[in-house]
Amino acid sequence: MEPEREGTERHPRKVRKRRQAPNKLVGAAEAMKASWDLEESQPEAKKARLSTILFTDNCEVTHDQLCELLKYAVLGKSNVPKPSWCQLFHQNHLNNVVVFVLQGMSQLHFYRFYLEFGCLRKAFRHKFRLPPPSSDFLADIVGLQTKQRAGDLPKTMEGPLPSNAKATINLQNDPIIQKYGCKKVGLTRCLLTKEEMRTFHFPLQGFPECENFLLTKCNGSIADNSPLFGLDCEMCLTSKGRELTRISLVAEGGCCVMDELVKPENKILDYLTSFSGITKKILNPVTTKLKDVQRQLKALLPPDAVLVGHSLDLDLRALKMIHPYVIDTSLLYVREQGRRFKLKFLAKAILGKDIQCPDRLGHDATEDARIILELAQYFLKYGPKKIAELNLEALANHQEIQAAGQEPRNTTEILQHPNTSVLECLDSVGQKLLFLTRETDAGELASSRNCQTIKCLSNKEVLEQARVEIPLFPFSIVQFSFKAFSPILTEEMNKRMRIKWTEISTVYAGPFSKNCNLRALKRLFKSFGPVQSMTFVLETRQPHLCIQYEVLEAAQLAIESLDGILVDGTCIKVQRPVTELTLDCETLVNELEGDSENQGSIYLFGVSETFKEQLLQEPRLFLGLEAVILPKDLKNGKQKKYCFLKFKSFGSAQRALNILTGKDWKLKGRHALTPRHLHAWLRGLPPESRRPAGLRVVPPPFEQEALQTLKLDHPKIAAWRWGRKIGKLYNSLCPGTLCLILLPGTKRYGLERVSLQDSVPWILLMFRSIMRTYMNHLFNSHSSKR
């Protein structure tokens, strides 16, 4: 979903609330007209976004369709087919994909606690239903189950790497030649520019997250004979994220000038021994702190020192230091489509040396620093042409296939195969998927080869780790677990929700005189929308009408238009029934109108079968029109007399509403309150006989205690608290992030009173907006360092 955001703000733009009375509504819109016009006149910066036009006929998205979108988000149009159900624009401006899973929650939770999920409903513009979850919901989403059903992909290339690989390559197409040319380059040409350092997230002076970082004070003039220093750091995982545990600095000639163990400031959660080689026993006697190595490094480096590293941005962030002159070998040895070669691969392919051997505990930081330095020196000595002739891309693909224990296959065909999983797509670009979850809910995904799983003890710990780890991975799945409603309570809540939406779509009008024209009254109330039923209420001193509308917009429009008018000389009141389920109705209606999915949408009644054709004949009157939604009768298939129009902005929608409800078109309408998926969900709820207004829904005796707990607002408080926490986490995501929130629901068997699908799964979809241009560095992260 794509929230309405401006610039690089971290908070959702405040919802512009419209008043209920028509005259006030128009006045409010006129007051805001200038700002909306100014907004629409601004040139739209390129940013990753989803189309809304193709969503008009979709209330449900399948697991396979969701997997299509995720794969396309990872690799783009040059590698995998486009999603069949939507359009993703400017995929090359997409930086990250983050999926939040609220296990145990469903569409029922979202609408039962709609007012509590403030951030989610305001920021997430696209919402869909999902099919019932399988035994492993996440495996379906990333395509693992599909792959198991389909079996192995077809073999398209067999045998070892061709011996004439060098002779068959086109050097001009090699990314190294395209960046550096064929001639040898000097040291200054290999330095990252300030713009490149900004693009690849190097710490820079003046950046908000680098306020407490220490400058190395290296400000001398750089020349091709400036000294090179190889740097490598090892980190552990603490309560505050990744922190430094070892630093190694190697000077030209291979001499190690600094090799220090460092004691982190915060509690260590994971020593990451398989990578760092650091254990609790090794680190226990260490007293050196981060400030000590900062001071030592600052003293060692000459004014014109050039630091060389592999994914050096992570090392500098661990050191909390800023250095202006850097060479990053993961970027120096350019790979196709923004991918990066791993250090171990480059050491073997370029230098013929084996490092990070599996029989050794962790990595040797000094060895890695020395290899990094040698790689930079090799590049400067032999030049780009020599590197390109090695055909590193083909070697890397061949090695990755051998490491997986598979026969070589054509990478392009594998990626374009419909059963390719998201994990395979990430593996093809040398990346891993981050999976954060509680230990008890890990599932099949946690054991996948290309998945970095961090298991936590609680939702709170998952949240803390997410803040730290998400920026380090191109694709993250963060799973929170909540206690689901019991089956009987779920059934009861479904009934209550159905009753609630029926009651807020019902209005009572009166009093009327006993001699009133009933036919004229029915015609009057039917002019606002489709009526389910209309009955006379004779229990009162003077007659009243009870009108149940099919859609909420019709009921709201009737109240706004008729409340307080004179009918046969009597001032009538038009209002909803007052019950325990409608007490907060006014607040709910206001929040529905401010829902991001309803922004720019209007409801109209009185449309004819040729309305769409008439509308399209006047394109200049309805600028920004994106979709025309014409509901049909489920029984006879005929078009109904109401519709929804979706516009690009609220300003365009307001202008269209003024025109369509004017003297030329003579339609009734207002801004929309309910998206289509809500109608589909309500139709799917279990039927019940409508109860008289004011009567209580009495729960079964053995469920009274559970409902009493509900009335104490425990689930409501959880929805409010975690909605806010996830909202803050969303606001901290970097610009250009595709974010999904999945509410997978539950599926139970063998229950007579409850259908197999206890609660409808649910998805919310959005982008964290990006308003500045990024280089095409999709999915470059710390995994290349390993």
C-alpha cells in the first residue's frame, strides 16, 4: 500500500477530516482547495509504488500472487516475470522488503478493533483478503510449498563450466569495464565518491544517525601513492544491536598494525561465533572498550590514509567512526545488477587463496583484512581488463551451484520458472532472508538454507531485534505471535460484527404525521442508496420509519441530508439506533472517512447503465480518475444503481463530487466510507436474524467469562499497543521500502459449531515513500562480507 507522504518525513501526513453536513463539507474542501491544487501541480518524483487501477476487481489475493510480487520486488523485470495481478512501478527505486506477520490475528481483529489500529488503517492504502492458511503459512508466501509440490526445477544446463569461458565473453558488457574502462586506473579513481558513500549507507558527517560518530581527522590531499590500510571488524549481537568485538588493521606489505578484542557496552545475546570466531571464554578477560580502539585507530592513521574494506560501511558503523577516503572491494569488483561477490570467492578466484575454511572456528579478522588489501592492490596493478577476462560472474554462478550440491543450470531460466521461491531469488543475488520469530513459532522457513533466523523468547524481543536487524537485510520477515480468539468466541464476535454493521447502516426517521404520504417518504429515503428493508414503527406516539440500507454511505448521506428538515410542517430527526454496538458510531464513521484506502474515493447513487460511458466522454471534467467500480447484483448479475469512483487525490475527488451532485448530473453522493473488500467480508459472515435495537447479545454460559475478559479490553489494549509499536517500526524504515502486514488468521478442523475457516486472513500493503533518486543498488547488504 502506498501512504500519502511528502518528502522524507517519518510520520504519516495528518488525515484531512471532512465534516458531515454537506454545506460544511463543501466549505472545508474549498478552504483546502488551494493546497491540494498546489500539491497536484508539483512534479511527481520517481518512487516505487503499486498501481491502484488493477485492484478494483480484486478483493482476494492468493499466496502464489503474493509470492509473484515479492519475487519481482527482489529482482525486477529483467529477471522474473511481472506480477499478473498488479503493477509495481519504478522497482529499481525499491531498497528493501519488510513483511510483518501478526500470527493469530485476522480480518476480524482488524475490524473489531478498527479504532485501535490507528497507524495501520491510516498509512496502509491497499488491503486484501487472503485464502485460508495452510499448516505453514510463511512457506506458502515465499513459495517453498509450491516448490515442494512441483518438485525440482527442470535442468537446463549440465556439465562443468565451459573451458572456453574467457573466449566467449564480451568484455564491453562486463560491469567492471562499463564503470572503469579497459585501461589501468589509479588509486583516486577507485575511491568512493561522497554520493556513492551516501547511496551505500556509509556513515557521513551531518547525518542524523551519525551524530555521535568520531571523525578520523584524515583530511590530507589524496594521491595515487597515498597509503592503503586493510580493515576488518567482527561483531556480536547485543541488546542494542550489533557491536564491535574485534578490529584488525593491516598496512601495505601485509604487516598487522592493530589487532584488538573489544568488550561491548551492552549485554551480549549472541557471540555469532560461526562468523566472528569470538566466544564468551575469549571475551571475558577483555577490558578494551570501543572508545579505546577509536583513539588508537585515530592515532595510527596518517592524514591521507585510505581505508580498504569489504562492505566497509558495516565496519565503520560498528566502529562509530567517519572516514572520508575509502575503497570497498565488494563495490570495486562490480557485479551485475548491483549484486556483490563474497570475500571468500574473490580470494580464491583472484588471488588463489583459501580463507574462512569450514574446519576453522569463525573468521580470522587479520587474514580477512590482509586479503582485502591484496585485492585492492591486484586491481590497481593489473587493471579492469584483466579482472573482466576472468569472467567472475560465470565462476561465481558455477561455484554457488556446486556449493548447493546441484548440477549446473541456467540461472535466467531458473528465475523465470513460476515455481522459483523467494529464497532462490535472493540466493541468485548473493543475499539472505532475515526471519525474526519466537522460538515456539519458527516453522519450516527457519530451517531453510538461505534464511538467517533469529529466534526470540517474546514479542518484545522480536521488536527490539527488528529495529536493529531490518536495515542490514534486503528482505525481512518479522513474526509476532498473539493468542487467537477461541472458536466459540470467534463465532460470537463474527455475529456481533455483522449486527454492528447492520445497525450503523440503519436509520430511524420521524416523527411523521399520521396522514403523511408514505409513497413520497419511501421515494425520498430510497434516493440516497439501495434499501434492504423499510418498515413503519408504530410503537411511538407518532409514526417513525426504520430504513436499513445496503451500504453505510447511503445511511450516512440520509442522516446528513435529512436530519432536521421539515416534513409536512414537522421537524424530523434522522438518526441511527442507539445500542451498545453503535455508541461510538460517529467516531467510527469519521475514522473510516480518514482511512487511507478511502482517500480520493467517492460514493454515488442514481447512476444509469450508461453512466460509465458518459463519464469517460468528459475526461477533462474528471482529472485524476483512476477507477470506476460498478457493483452488480449477485443474483441476476445486473448493475446496481450506485458506484464508487477512485481518484488520484482528495482534491480531484472533491471537484468531481461537486460536479456529479450538481444540477447537470443530479446524483446523490459523498466521500466513500467502505472499501469493496469490507462488503465481501460482511457477505461471508455467518447469517443471523437481526435483533431488535437495544437487546443484548447473550453469550453461551461457558463463554461468559471469555467475553467478560473481552469487555475488560485486554485484546483491545493489545491491538492498540502493538498497532502503535509496529507503526513506529514502520516509520523507522528507510525510504523506498515495500512493507506488508499479514494477519493470517487461523484454521481449525473437527469443530461442529465453527466453519473450517475460523477467521479470514488479511493483508495490508504499502510503500514507505521515496522522494530522492537512488542509484541502482538493490539489495546490497552485509551478506557479501561473509
